[in-house]
Amino acid sequence: MQKLPCRLLSCQLLFLCIAKVDNYVNVRKGPDENEEVVGKLYDKSAGHVLEETDGWYKISSGSIEEG
């Protein structure tokens, strides 16, 4: 196997999430069921997982970046 020169200066891992729901899942302002609903992620819609805290995920999808 030949080694190839790498010219990549920086790398960021992106964790993709894809909704697998009957209709949609609410996207909330923060990690609590009482937080304001700021969007919906419909079945088979995708987003990027930015972080996870106690089973809640902060995501970015379209114009939404919430937890």
C-alpha cells in the first residue's frame, strides 16, 4: 500500500442524525420537554448532531440550531 501526501489542514467530524418517526419530532429551545418548540424534524429529515447531554441532542438542521 502506498502512502499519499495529505494536504488536509483541519478536519471536523460531523455526526448525522436522520429522523425515523411516524410524522415529526419537535425541536425544542433547550433540553427539557417544557422548553419552547422552535421547529419540527419530519420523518427522514436530516440534521447534524452538535452535542449530547443526558440523552438530549443539540442539532443543526436548515435554519434551526437548538438543543
